[in-house]
Amino acid sequence: MGRRIDYLDDPSAPEPNSLVPSANAAVFDDAGRVLLIRRSDNGNWAMPGGAMDPGERLAECAVRETLEETGIRCEVTGFVGMYTDPGHVIYYTSDGECRQECSFVFRARATGGEPTPSSESTRVLWVDPEAVTEYGMHPSMALRVRHALEKRSEPYLG
């Protein structure tokens, strides 16, 4: 498996050669905890998510990726925002793909399942909102998580 390297406003970052719509899910349980994974490709903590498949809606992508990466079933309850910063590029060492960020974040409610790691996640945890900053994540993901925890009345459009 290759590695994922995130660059943010880094002049040494490779030029993007693709743009792939993706979705993340800010999944909350009944206790108000948020679901986080430790990514297997870079070791960072993140909300579950990934690339949209052909024939799929973005909200369906968020639900599918959450189940695949965490073992948790969920339903979308809202929209946190869209994150399309051209200064954030993601380089995949396995094939040389370099994506410009294009992520849509949905708020979701857990409906079942047990936290279970997958090939894309080495750990899956329910985390109290006050403890989120203790988990090392890329600044672009930390922004998305912060916005989800703020329960903003308007979506982020950036």
C-alpha cells in the first residue's frame, strides 16, 4: 500500500493532476461523541470518508465510506460544508496521483454497528468533543472537525 502525503500552502508541493469529489461524515453517537479513524495510509486521525463512486450521490458516499472504514452504520442529518482549497493537495505515492482538495462534509447520526478497523483505518474511536484536539490530524481535517463540532447554522463554503 502506498502512502498519502497532504500538502497545505506548500510551495514544494507537486502540481495537482486530478480533482475527485469526496465526502466525509461527522458521525455522532447518542452521547454526542464524534467518530474518528486513524488512517492507515498516513497515521493521521480523521473523520471517515473517501472518493465518490460513479452512480453515487455524495451523501451516499459519506454513508458507504463510514461503514467500510469503521463498521458503523449512519444516516446523514445535515451538511457541514464544502472544502475546495486549491492550496491543499494530496499526493499518493502508489501511483503519482496528486489531487486538489474537493471534499464535502456531512453531519450524520450513528444507527448501528461496532467500531471496527479496516484496511483504511488502524483504529476507530468515539471521541468526546473536548478531547478531539488530543488526536493528531492534518490542519485541513482539523478545520472540518472543528466546523462539525461547532454545529454552524450555515455551511462552510471554502
